[in-house]
Amino acid sequence: MELIKQYFPELTATQIEQFGQLKALYEEWNSQINVISRKDTENFYERHVLHSLAIAKVMQFVDGSDIMDIGTGGGFPGIPLAILFPNCQFVLVDSIGKKVKVANEVATSLGLKNVTAIHERAENIDQKFDFIVSRAVTAMPDFVRWTKNKFKTKSVNPLPNGILYLKGGDLKEEMSTVKKFYRFHEIPEFFSEEFFETKKVVYVRN
């Protein structure tokens, strides 16, 4: 939790309280439904919460933005971002119902009014968004296809509407078939922990 306060010193008392509750909530749910790897629970704030918040170092969403999190699992990166941006609306989507249940229950426990978690395939969501976020659910060419026709035409944020994707390793070959403008943001530029050494936020403009 100190990591979160270190990198995000502007948090309100409510946000600090909500972030502080996350670990216990996920440990409780993880004992029933395996939503995060057991070994990662020791490094929960670094590997799940802070990693999710790397997106916020690339994009400060303006109030009123609509964001979809595809393949959210138990709520990452969507729930940490929803805490950080309480005046934006987040739709969390996953094809595995029990994980969606966890995301909904965590959001309810935290009192997050800006989160809706849906058990559905991303392709079937009939709504337009400013941004679509995710954490390494598939290869980027497939992900771009899933998000087709899901963006609003008007951009209101500092970057044009598009994808913000958390992924690690060498992505040059994977991105070679993506015919849209993209940019890599190296997470070690924001966070110094060794875990982030090869990790990136990939921005793909719609």
C-alpha cells in the first residue's frame, strides 16, 4: 500500500481507504475462486494494483470518460483505475462468469458506483468507449480485432481514443501486423521495481 501512496501522492482519504481494502478482499475471494496466482498475493500491490495503475501514468482520463476493460479477470486493471478515476465510468468484461462475480463483489464492497462488470465476450458488447484497457489477454492483432467499432468518434482526452494495453517482453514482431499508430511506454520510466523491467503500456490509436 505504501507503494501506491509513493507513486500517487495526490490520493484522497477515500481512495487510500479503498486501495487499502483491496488486498484483504482479494485474499478472501481467492480462497474460494482462484482469480490471482497464489504466489502473487505476497506482492499484491506491486504486481496487480501498481501494474494496473501504470496506465494512469500514460493517460489521466478526463471526468466523464467511458472505459472498457476486456478480459478483466477479477478486476484488473479496471478496479484500481476506477478507484483512481471516480468520475469516469468503467465496464469490466470477461467471458468467465465466476471472475466477473468477484469483480462485481469487490466493486460493491468498496462502494464503487462507477463500475459495471459483465459476463460476456468483448465482441458482443454493443457500446462505444473513449478507451479500452486490458492486461495481456491475447496477442495485440487479435485484441485490435475484438475492439473494432467500439470507440467513440469524438476524443476528449489528451490522447486520441484508443487502446491502452499492459504487456511485457519484446513486442516488435507481435506489433508488426498492427496497421494503426502505436507507441510503447516503458513502465520502468514510471516505477523502479524490478518486476516492471520489461513491462510496457502499449497505446494503439483507434
